[in-house]
Amino acid sequence: MLAARARRGKIAGMTTLSLIGFDADDTLWQNEAFFRLTQQRFETLLADFAEPDHLHERLLAAERRNIGAYGFGVKGFVLSMIETAIEVTEGRVPAAVIAELVAAGREMLAHPIELLPHARAAVERAAEAHRVVLITKGDLLDQERKLAQSGLGDLFHGVEIVSDKTPEVYARLFARHGVAPERAMMIGNSLKSDVLPVLATGGFGVHVPHTLTWALERADPPQGHARFFALPDLAGLSALLAQISP
């Protein structure tokens, strides 16, 4: 069911959509699950020094503190784990633990891509009548690797790998593609990064939740916003596009 102001048939305020943006991680393929598994490994390695809840809080604080310097992605995550390990052990963390954390990061960077249900079909159908662009943030090399392994690369008319997702970034991106924000839509699992900033530009935001959401990506959904929609999964995207942009 569409979680928005929908009527039978077409949606009020119909428009012609020109650009459909898709988030990548946890929208088209699995991502957060691998971070959770590595974090569990991190907590096991440091079990003699701190309780899991305390480690979780310290690691999250380090990630929040380091985003501006390291950006989003595996490399920043690994550096934050190492920094947290040094802090909680007061500099006594064994070199073997640091080596294991580095190895865990390498494993994450080499992990095979696992597409989420309906991902390929959703992009294929959107591309039939719209310009589709992958819009993702994170490490450039890692995101390029994942896109190449996903087998979805040829479906996109453009790929944008950005350092962060803000209204200003989206506005510049839409302008670069020659599209007014009012004729653009962004689809993703993060309300904070994929939906709210696009709504702020005047575009459409579609939330497709994932079962796992990183704490720094959580936000409350907008209330009563005519351009906000929520879908349980990507299977319902075609019907939504038909309602908005007949």
C-alpha cells in the first residue's frame, strides 16, 4: 500500500517525471548486514576489555565523529573500529587484534554482491520511460566495484557517487542532468539521506525500508507530505510511477 496521499486511480498533483534516482546500499543490494557481522566480530575480539553495549556506543560515537574526515563506507568503519579499540584498551590493544580488524575490512570490500528482491525488475521498468540514475554515497572504489558486480550497471543512464546526500547536493545533481527537482524522484532505504533531502528540493521521495538501518541513517518520516511515498519493497514501484507520471 502507498503510504501517502493517494486516491483511487491517479494521484492528485500529477507530474511528468524525468529522472528516477536509485540508492544502492540496502536499496538494490545488501550492505548493512555485513557491517553488523563485522561489528559482532569486533565485539568478540574486545570482549576482555569492554561489554558489547559499551563497545557499540563507543564505536558509534567514533563513526559520528569521523564521518567528516573519513566519509561513509568500509574504510571509515575500519578506522573507527581501530580508534575505538585503542581507546577502550587505553592503548594496550594487541597488534593481532588490529590485524584482524584490517582483515575484516578487506573481507567486506571483497564480499560478493547480493541483490535485494525485485531490484533488477524495478530498475528495468523505471528505465523504460525515465532517465534512471544511481545515486549513492561512500567510497568511490568500493561503490564502483559493487555496481560492476551487481550486473545492473548497463541499466543506468548515469552514476553519481557523492560524499554526502544533502538538499544542495541533490539540487546540483538534478541541474547537472538538466532536470528540475519537481520532475525528479529518489528511491532509497534511508529517510535521512534518500528521502528528506529530496523532498526539501521539491522532488519526490520514496522510502523502501530495509530490515537493518544504521543508527546514523535513522530519521522520522515526514507527516502529510504530498510527495512522500513508502513502499514495502521495490515490487510496487511500477504501479506508483504509473500513478504519479501517467
